[in-house]
Amino acid sequence: MFGRVAIIGIGLIGSSIARAVRARGLARHIAIADRSADHLERAEALGLGDSLHAGADAAVVGADLVVACVPVGACEEVAKLIARDLAPGAIVTDVGSVKGSVVRQMRPHLPAGIHFIPGHPVAGTEFSGPDAGFADLFDGRWCILTPPSDDVDADAIARLTAFWRALGSNVECMTPDHHDLVLAITSHVPHLIAYNIVGTADDLEAVTQSEVMKFSAGGFRDFTRIAASDPTMWRDVFLHNREAVIEVLGRFTEDLIALQRHIRWGEGDDLFELFTRTRAIRRGIIGMGQETPAADFGRRKG
Amino acid sequence: MFGRVAIIGIGLIGSSIARAVRARGLARHIAIADRSADHLERAEALGLGDSLHAGADAAVVGADLVVACVPVGACEEVAKLIARDLAPGAIVTDVGSVKGSVVRQMRPHLPAGIHFIPGHPVAGTEFSGPDAGFADLFDGRWCILTPPSDDVDADAIARLTAFWRALGSNVECMTPDHHDLVLAITSHVPHLIAYNIVGTADDLEAVTQSEVMKFSAGGFRDFTRIAASDPTMWRDVFLHNREAVIEVLGRFTEDLIALQRHIRWGEGDDLFELFTRTRAIRRGIIGMGQETPAADFGRRKG
Ligand SMILES: NC(=O)c1ccc[n+]([C@@H]2O[C@H](COP(=O)([O-])OP(=O)(O)OC[C@H]3O[C@@H](n4cnc5c(N)ncnc54)[C@H](OP(=O)(O)O)[C@@H]3O)[C@@H](O)[C@H]2O)c1
Ligand SMILES: NC(=O)c1ccc[n+]([C@@H]2O[C@H](COP(=O)([O-])OP(=O)(O)OC[C@H]3O[C@@H](n4cnc5c(N)ncnc54)[C@H](OP(=O)(O)O)[C@@H]3O)[C@@H](O)[C@H]2O)c1
């Protein structure tokens, strides 16, 4: 499908792509770059690529597909680094969880003749680094592509779409701004409130940390999973999707205060109505194949 | 261990107790009562008990252990119904997710000579009804007992403790009020914010329901699990643990607003500090055997 694929950043997402590209035979050569010597060493030990590079610039030489898999805040640096060495006609994409900012960071540095199509596979786990990746991470999940303008080459979009389909994903295109709003509600604000409640629990003086942990099976432990995600990645997400996150958070808080008022005034019917409505959403998600129907996520005992 | 155990309410929790008592041989006779004819029929078909009763009063006759497994708001009704038929010396307990209110609802109706020791197994799933239960639900989880005063018979507490241990649980005693505060943070407020964010997502005009569902693997779908829990049970929890829920919610909102401010002003170090601190809590929960260490809860693909 591609001659040389360059993967910049060999963490959870980069290494999952490398594994999937290898397993599905989607490239003749996989070139891997990472600024971390440790990660490059692990990538070598795991046999993730055909060539390993300390510098992203060396990795992209001769590549017809370049995938930046670094934290959102590192995208401008990567664009500057690779700009001179990109092969004419190459597709440059990324996997960052925010898209408007990635466009603003990368586009100004990329030369003419490059097809720049940012992307975001909506798939992941709470772990990071090259050991955390696996080849079927993207299977059955959605990948969003956000061509930054109407004049992006249709063939390039089709090739990148075919690539993600070959990784097992469904593909949808939308504008970077719409992406950032959709992900604010389906990912960024959920992470923020998970981080927040874990912090609140940690700070309560009247409840010990040991009590919080022992009795976490009442629901709290669900939140600790996403609140254990990589701090660098998530700091960058919030710094780079500020407007949409603050907008959705405003709605969330408004709704929460209304709910608190229902509790204060004993308005049981209003609570019941919301608690019934929310069940339908989960059924829909299960119906779309985006969630397991098994009780408790099919979770194994701790 | 017991002669006759009466289980009032044969839903998720009641039927899990019935199954575990049977599997572990903890009683000679299991008497089941439920106001729902359907649930009694299912209980019969599933072979959950030795006798089935439409009225809780008939079930408790001759029982040395009575376990109310009904929504918190139904506890007073159950106490009134069974009071006259309780055997002297019987232990009366419950499994309700709120404890102060259960004490206020039940204690005034119970005759002298009864050992009243409310309880709460901190274990469950998002499903309800007699088919949802399973015998090892309580394995490795914690059960909290809240003797409502200092003069509760120590032998009775020891017998009930041994019962929960035999069901596989760890047991801890605390006051009803402390229970209600601890569970507000480890269970009730987490459920409330899960219900709330699912509601917020459903209400956004700029993002379609289909988009919310497709891209839910970004984190949102985790919240839909607990937001699919039984509406009656959860309405009752919030109506009956109002003070503690509102207190903890106040803290949560205060912290969230501080976090929003950090995002607005680009204070990345503060975000990074919180996001690092919260990881430790999950490690503690996993270390205590209350959570699986597997990525993504070991979740199976939708
Ligand atoms: N995790 C998820 O669930 C998920 C899901 C979808 C999309 N994403 C997006 O995917 C991207 C990568 O996330 P990840 O989870 O794969 O993170 P990760 O496991 O931490 O991997 C990121 C890798 O990039 C390296 N890196 C950082 N800055 C770099 C730079 N300037 N040049 C070269 N390499 C650099 C990191 O090395 P160091 O360790 O030295 O920093 C690390 O090896 C992020 O943009 C994130 O928003 C993540
Ligand atoms: N679910 C959890 O994760 C969990 C965990 C720990 C503790 N708890 C507590 O356990 C209790 C039961 O919850 P559950 O999840 O087992 O609920 P469930 O599956 O809905 O079962 C409750 C059962 O009680 C019956 N019932 C309701 N009112 C009754 C009454 N007045 N007299 C006799 N039976 C009555 C219900 O019948 P109808 O269907 O006709 O109403 C149903 O069969 C609640 O207090 C809850 O707070 C739940």
C-alpha cells in the first residue's frame, strides 16, 4: 500500500500503528523516529521497524507516508524538523487528539506539494510507551480525518482512508473545529472530570485514602482508569483545545447544578427521567459495536 | 451457619446472595419474598430459594437472618410489614447503598429482641433483577456494617461478619453517617456525574447523538456504564443521601472550576501535577485487589 512509512514517536499509538502495518503488510519499509533513546531501544528489541532514527528528519527521507504520533504540543517542532526532508507528494498526517491546533502548528512549515491530512484514531488505553501498543487497537474503532481545506487532493485522502480501513477502522471526515467540539464531549471533558473527581477524593479530609481505595468498587474505580492516562498527553490536549473544552464544561456544570437542585428539593421524578434517558445512549453505543454488552465491562477481578 | 435466611427483594443483590448462600451451604432454608410476581417466577425457575413468598411477612417467619435487598426508599415499608412476624433473636440487615436513612426508616418499627445491623456490600454491576445476580459477586469486595448504636449485641455482629466473610467479602464496621460520606465520594457522586455527562452529551445541539456514540471510545463510553444503572435504585440513593452528596458535590464543583481556570490561563504545570497525582490512586486500588491491572479493564471488543 505504501513504500516507506515513517512513524515519528513510537509510544502507544505509534507502536500500535507500526505493529498493525507490519502484521497487515501495508508498507515495504517502516522507519521509526523517537527523541527518547529508551523508546528507540525498546522499538528495536520489539522489532517494530526496519530502521530506527534519533531524528525525525532522517526517518522521513523517501517516505510516502509520515505519521506524527507525538503529544499535541510537540507537533510544531516535528513539522519544522521534517519540512526540508519530506519527499514531494508525501502524505503527512498525525494522530493527535486535537486537530485545530495541529493544523495551526504544522501547516505553515510544510512545503508545497505535500498532502497534509491530520487524523485522529479514536482508540486507546490508559497506558503509554512502545510496550503498550498492540496491532488490533484500531479494529472496529473510528478514525477521524480533518483535511484542513477544501483543496486537499482527493486521491491523497482516499489513500489515507484506505490505510486506516486496512488497520481495521471506520473513517469519517470533518473539519478540524468540529472534531475538536465532538471530542471535547466524547473524550476531553470526560477525562477532565475523571481527573477532577480523583483529585477531590484525594483531598477530602474526612475520608481516608485507604477508604477511598477499599470502597472504590462502588463506581469510583471506573474513573481512575482514564485518570491514570499519560499526564503529558493530557496536559497538551487541554492546553490545545481550550475553547471547546471550556464551552462543553460550561454545559456540564450548568446541568450538574440543576441536578444538585433536584436533589436538594427532593424532585425524584426529574432524577428518574434523566436516569432513564441515559440508559438509551449506552444501548446505542453497544448497538454500534463501540462497547461490550458484558456486565461491568467484562472486567476481570482485581 | 443459619437455619432460615429470608431475602426480601430478589434483584441483582438479593439473587446474588441467594446463589452464594446456596453454593456455599450457609443456610438450611432460603426464603425469598418479592412484590414482583415476575421476579418471583424467575426466582422459582432459577431455583434460587426453597420457598417463595409474595409477602415479606410470610418469608421472615422462623428466619434467624433477614436481609432486605430492596431500593432504599422501600425500607420503611418492609420494616412495617415484617415487624410482627420476626422471630425473637433474629438478625435483621439490609444491603442498601445509604445507611443513615435506612436506620431512620427501619429501626422505629422493629421490636425489642431483634438484632438490627444495617449493611452494604460495595459490589454490583449496571444490571438489575434476578437474572443479573451471580454467586461470586461479593468475592474480594468489601461489605460495610453500620450498627446503629454501641449497644448492638457483639455476638450478632460477629455472626453477620462471618456470614459476609463466607460470601467472600472483607468486612468493616463504621457509623451510618460516616458510611454515607464515604460512599458519597466512592459511589454516589461518581454515579451522579456519569448520569450528568451523558445527559449533557445528549443535549448538545452542535454534536449529533450518532457522533457521540461513534466516538465514545475516547472515554465517554466508560461513563455510560454506570449511567445505565437502575433509575429507581439511584433516585432513592440521591433522595436519601442528600446532605453528604451535596457536600461532596460542592467540593467536586469547586475543584472543577479551579481546573477550568488552569485551562483558561494555560497553566500547564498545575494540570500536569494533578494528572500525575491521580495515577497513584489507581495504582493503590489495583494494589488492594479492588481493580484489574489489565489495560482498558480487560474490556472485550464491542
Ligand atoms: N493514548 C491514547 O489513548 C490516544 C488515543 C488517540 C490519540 N492519541 C494521541 O496520540 C499521540 C501520542 O500519544 P501516545 O498515547 O502514543 O503517547 P506516548 O505513548 O507517550 O508516545 C509518545 C511518544 O512520542 C515521543 N515524543 C514526544 N515528543 C517528541 C518529539 N518532539 N519528537 C519525537 N518524539 C517525541 C515520546 O517520547 P518521550 O517519552 O521522550 O516524551 C513517546 O515516545 C498524542 O498526540 C495523543 O493525543 C492518544
Ligand atoms: N445494584 C448495585 O450495584 C448495588 C450494590 C450495592 C447495594 N445495592 C443496594 O441493593 C438494593 C437492591 O438493589 P438491586 O440492584 O438488587 O436492585 P434490583 O435488582 O432492582 O432488585 C430490587 C428488588 O426489590 C423488589 N422490591 C422493590 N420494592 C419492594 C418492596 N417494597 N417489597 C418487596 N420487594 C420490593 C424489586 O421489585 P420491582 O422490580 O417490582 O420493584 C426487585 O425485585 C438497593 O437498596 C441498592 O441500593 C445495589
